[in-house]
Amino acid sequence: MNKWITLFAVAIFSLPVVAQVEEEEVEQTEQEEIIFEEEGEGEPDTTRVNVGNKEVLIITRKGEDSDEFDLEFDENDEPKKSNKSDAHWAGVDLGFTMLMNESFKPSFPANNYWENDPARSQVWNINFMEHKFNFGTPYVGLTTGLGFSFTSVALENNYLINSNADTTFAVMDTVNTYSKNKLKASYLTVPLLLEFNTNADSDKAFYLATGLVGGVRMTSKLKRKGEFDGKEFEQKEKGTYGLNPFKLDATARMGYGSWGVFANYSLLPLFEKGKTVEAYPLTFGLSLNF
């Protein structure tokens, strides 16, 4: 008799504990809210399992064993990191040109007509095509492309450029007064740059690119504006003027996002060797990347 009384008492006192455990399990089940949904008939079967704010897709493909399935998580999946990034070549450059001698100085004692005016010697680069070969990482790559370069060298002191088959030189014009006196040339350019950047998103990246820019001359001419006997005049004369048909620049480009700066120094003289003193263009300015 005492045995049964003891068992009865234990059962009575155990009821609140069991009820509490069951209540906790119910609450946990309600929080997780596990829902199974099946889709598709004749197509790959899709079972959706909702667990709280997460969704798991179980896909059974047609004609495959039902024990084989794919799991796709459309929440909390970490995005795959890209190993590619865009180049920083395509865009527009605006800069200025200064002619340097062999000693990297802007003076030509024996041919002072090549001491140009840098403030009026502009260069425009329109880089319209680019491609970057990434080295398995978005932070380092090799950049190439195509572009056009339009350069002008502004002469001072009313000098007139003359050239023949052997020489290129300039003489002082003592009659006319020139407000514009420029030697202009255009080039088709191709870069080969080693580029480093800090972010796969080119709009949020600091970048540094160094290398070479080669070019072939397409057009060249002299353009003058001036005044004679109180009347204004303008002259345009096409010709090669002893200009080197090719160019090869060492270049450095750096910046952030769409904006940057650049500097080019010519490894080839501006004029053909032997026709005049060697003059090497130094170009620098701002760039806007597309």
C-alpha cells in the first residue's frame, strides 16, 4: 500500500516538470516554424523547408534517384569573390607638354627655339578601348587597349619651323606677330601597363599603373594665328617637319575611382634622329576614367 502511495505522489509532483518541457518544445517549434512545401509535376521536384527566417530548397531532378538532391540556400549565402577587376585606361586625359633635353632639362642653348611654352602646349588623350588580364586576383593585372593622342608644342618668340630632307630648324619671323604658333600631331596609341588596385570594384579602388605606351603618328601640321599690318590671319600647313613616325612613352598613372593623374616621358626623341637636337616630351595632367 505504501508503495502505491509513493508512486502516486511522484507522478503528481512530476506533472509540472513534464508540462514545462512540453511547453518549451512547443515554443521552440513555433519559433522555428518548419514548413514543407512541394512544387513541380513532371519537372524537377522542389521541396521548400522554411525554418524561421531561413529557407532551404531540396531539388530532386527528373529521372534521378529520389535519394539524391541538391541543397540551395537563398539566405545567408556568402557571395563569391570575383578574381577580376576593371582596368583604368579607358577615358579622357588632359595635360601639358614640356620639351626636355638629353639631361632632362627644359633648355636648348644651341637651339633655343625648342624651349616651348608648357602652359599652351596641351595634350588630349582619348582612350576608347581597354582590356585587363587579371593574374588570378582582382588586385594585379596587365592592361592594354587603344587610344588617340592629340599633342601640340607651342613655340615662343615668333619662330617659324622649317624642314627639308636632312634637317629641321626654326628661324625668327621679324615681320608677323603670332598669338598662336603650334606644331601639332596625332597618334594612335597602345598601352601595356602593370596595374595594381585595392578593390575589385573599380569605382572604389585606389590604383597604380606603370608601363609603356607606344604610338604611331597619323597626322601632323603647323597652326598659326597672328596679325600683319593690323589684320588678323590664320595659317595651317600640313607636313611631317621631321617628326619621328613613332613614339614610346614610359608612363605612370594613379588615382581613385574615376579620377586620377598621369605622367608620360618619351623614350624616343620627338624628331627623327640626326635632323635636329634631341628633344623628349614630358607630359603630365589629369585623367577621367570611364
